[in-house]
Amino acid sequence: MLRLLIDENVNHRILRGLKSRLPQLDYVLVNQIGMSGMPDLELLRWAAMENRVIVTHDRKTMIPDAEHCIRTGEPMAGIIFVPKRTAIGRALNDLEITIACLPETEMRDRIEYLPL
């Protein structure tokens, strides 16, 4: 199961739903690690060092920064992008499948766009 870093912009209803579906979910919140408001590149670097895939709604800055890491060969643990407009149930279904089924090695240097 993927280990996650939940971006500060993620709808907490999604997180609550994931925790109820996947009780063994291994996650940390950006604010729990003292990185609220930090640049996305810093979050990406921290996540890579900790082998945590970032779950985010941020397409404007997180995705370009992740693409930059991939292009330049900087380690990147992976991104799961969930558009804000995605229905909660659909987001939960797709996240559950992605988190439970994709191995950490397949998420490295990858941006997974939901819905599937």
C-alpha cells in the first residue's frame, strides 16, 4: 500500500472516507510535518526522501514542479492528482484502487491523474 503525504488543499472529506475504507492507511498531513505554506518543490523533496506519494488538488503549481523533477532527474515519489470537481464517491473509489494496488516502485516519477 502506498504511503501518502496529503497536501494542505485536499478536501478532508476525502481523507475521512479513505481512512474508513483503508484503516491501515499510512499518511501524514502537510501541516503535521510543519510544512504548511512551503513551496511545492520542498514538499516534493521531502516526500521523495520519505517515500510518500503526494495526494493533491493543486494542478497549477504542484504538477509543473513534479514535471520539473521528472525532467531534471530529481527524485520524485509520485503524485496523485484529484480534481476538486471530482465527486467525493468517485474520488474515494479511484484513490482506494490506486493506493491499494499500485506499488511504490510504479509511482516513482509518475503523476497519476484521477478519475481513472
